[in-house]
Amino acid sequence: MAVWRLFSREASKELAIEAIRSWIWPPLFAAAVAVIGWFENLPWFYIFVGSSLGFAGLATGLLRIDEWIRRNRAENKLLFENIRVLGILDQENDKTSAIRFGFQLLNKAVFPIECKVIKVDSSLAGEYPPKKTFQKTVYDVSEGMSFFFDDYNIDLSKQINDKELEGSISFIVRYGRKGRRVHELSKKFKIVVGFSSEGKLSGASWNEVDFE
């Protein structure tokens, strides 16, 4: 409930700012032009034309400024693109001996984005990766480029031939302009991994679930 109230306050604030910028300033400016024209005893035709041009010019200018601001903000510019499921083959018996889950993100901004992987959790059939610390967690993603990050391998200790196993991956990434990682992207997915009768990875499917 507290989160919803906070969201409501933020949404109301954004709506108020948008209303003032887009709906109030242009009419006020047009009215000011009309008042000035009236005090100067200009013909009504000139006043009407001046007010209309003032309204249109300011509205267009505010729209262009708003587009420029949105275009140059990092918020919502780092998008989820794909889930990665990799099978690790055992060279001795040519079977899948481990599975690795990861995720792929896309930078839709027109500038580089710096992101830091805060947390990654993956599992498969009750098994987890043995390690949880990573040597590198901060990455620079160029404009229009993709970035991927993989968790550690999950060893397969169970019989997997001709079976489907359920797993999951969740992650938290903070991102923004260089040195300003103020935005957050968090996702969680349920994953179903299929294996062939020979014990090899045959396919995988996933769907997003609520992040806990």
C-alpha cells in the first residue's frame, strides 16, 4: 500500500508538471500577447494573429524540448532482450553435464549506458551454481548494442535423459549515464529445459513472473 501511495504521488507530480508545461503555458503566453496588443491599441486582427502564432510557437517549442529531454534520458533505455540457456557438454560421454542461465539486455539510447549487475540468482531442479561472486559486474554498453551476463554453471546430478526440468533466473541491474547509475531493471523468469534421449540439451522455454 505504501508503494502504491508513493507511485500515486509521483504519477500525480508528473501529471501536474506536464499539465503546466503543455496545457497552461501556451494559453497564458497567447493571453499575454493579446493583452499587450490591446494596451498598444493594435487592430484585433493583429492581436488574433499574434496570439495564435505565440501559442503555436511556444507549444511547438515545449514539445521539441520535451522530446529532447526524453531522448537524452537514460531511464527505460536499457531493455530486456532475451534469456540465455547454455548446455555444457561432458567431453567423455558427450552428454550435457551442466546448464548455465544468463540474460541479454539492449541499449536503446543514443548514448552509451553504464550498468552494474547487482544480483543474479539461477536454479534448475533444485540445484544452484556453486559460486555467487563475480570478478566483473560493471559494463559500458554502446548505443544500439546488446549486453549479456551469465551466471555460473549448474551441475546436473540427476538423470536427465528424455526429461524436462524446471528452473528460474532473476536479476537486478542498475544503469544510467557514466557514473550515474540511478535507474534499476529487475526481472524474473521461469525456465523449462528439455533434454533428448541421449542426455543432450534439446531446447528451452521461459516466461516472465513477478519479481519477488
